[in-house]
Amino acid sequence: MKGLRFGQLRSFHTALRPLEANKKSEGSRLLPVKMLSHPLGVFQKPESGDPHYFVDERTWKEWGRDVRDKEKHMKKRKELMEEFGESRFRDMKELRQHNGKQWLSPAAFFRAEKSRYMPNFLGRTLASPQIVSTTDTLEGNVSIVRMFTSVFGEEHARSYVTNADRYLDKFDLVQNRDFQIVNFNIPENKIKSWMLSWYVGSMAKKCPPDERKRYFIIEHLGKLMRGIKNAIGHTNVYTGYVYVVDQKCRIRWAASGLATETDRETLWKTVRALSKNGPDGLKPKVEEDDDDIE
């Protein structure tokens, strides 16, 4: 048993090694990461209070009764084990190889007419226990949405706004901060969602008061979790994701894993374009550095 625990600890520690260290050990096994070449999101425009996914409406009493049902429990256990076997080890390997990157971020934002929508999620914020729609916060605003499921992912997402003041000054956004930063903390399953609820108070204390209403703890996504996550490219449970969402709730740019200098530059260029030029993001005469992609 001690050997097993040591092995697990060693595996966990190895996952934290930076990419440079892994190049020595992984060698030719390091798989390439491709550029994100297509828009992410859902085709249907989100509506407040109308989630794009199944919501588990069982009470805790009903949920507990289903857990105690041996037949249902064994079936669910088999499904979870299959899912874990398929994805968790793969997710950890990807985290080790590419600092969490699932794709290389596009060099510019997606065209408005090609872009898809950020799904509407339901959740509680650090400011209130009431369940609200994320669309109400996103609509009408330029938003940097940071999405994560794990501690690793939260660190990834935070890296995109490192040294933000420098970029705000560079892109002339200091005086006119026409954008917001929104956090989506998405628990992996209902048990983790319940556990996370115990830490809301301490999380709120660490979060500035004016940012608490934009920090969402999303309700467990239920049966369609995989489908909705695939639509927005959220395919690794350990990775953090960042999206620039325009005033019409369309995803105009996306990134995953730890931020590079190029990622930060492109993110803030996109924010500037959408903030100054509206949802289309383009001036009548398109400047070279504000070009978009198909």
C-alpha cells in the first residue's frame, strides 16, 4: 500500500514538470499541437434561464436513494470507470506534454458571421446563492471568460491576464475599460459540486467584492456534459480555457493551457477591437493588426 501511495505521489509530481523538462524524457513521443482552425461554441443563440444541457433536478434525498440502488449504482460505476479509463490518463499525459494546451490559439479573432455562441450555463456566484444565468452577465459586454475544472486549470486561466496593466496601457484600454473578466468554475461531477459548496465562503473572502458577481460555480452539467464541453473545446479536465466573448455572446477567440506571450498579445488585441469597434470588431477600413480569420 505504501508503494502504491508513493507511486501515485510521484505521478502527481511528474505532472507538474514544465514542458522543457518533459522534452528530455518524452523525446519523440511529444505529439504536436495543431492550430485551432474553426470557431467554437453552439449554433443556437443562448437565452437567459434556458440552458443548452440537461440539468439534474433530483433532490439530494432522491440522489442518495439512486446511489443506494445497487443496480443503478453498478451501472453508473461502470460508466464512470470507462470514462476515467478513456480520458483521465490521457488528460494527465497531455498536461505533462504541452502545459495543458489542446490547440495553438489563432493569430486573430474569428469573423462575426462565422462565430458561434457561448452556451448559457446556470450557476451560483460568490456574491449570491441564487441560481442565475451566465448569459445575463455576458450579453452586452466584451468578456474574457476563464473556464476551469481543476487547480491546474485555474492556474492556466489566470496566466492570460498576468501583467494586464502593461497590455491595457499598450492597447489604450486604461481609461476606457469596456470589458469584464468572468470566471466559470465547472465541477467535474455532482459530488465535487457538493464539496465545492463548502468552500464558497473562503473563496469569496479571497475574491475582490466587485468581482464576486462574475465568479460562477456552474451547476453540474449532467448527461450532456461531454457534448457541451466538446462544443466549446473543453476536452481536458486538468486544462484551463480562456474565451473572448463579444457583446452578442459569440466566442470570438479561444485559448487553452498556459498562456504564451503571443497568446496574451492576441487576447488583448481582440478585446481592444471588440471594445472600440463593436461586436463586429472591425473598422470600415481594416487595419492589418486587426485582421480576422475564417
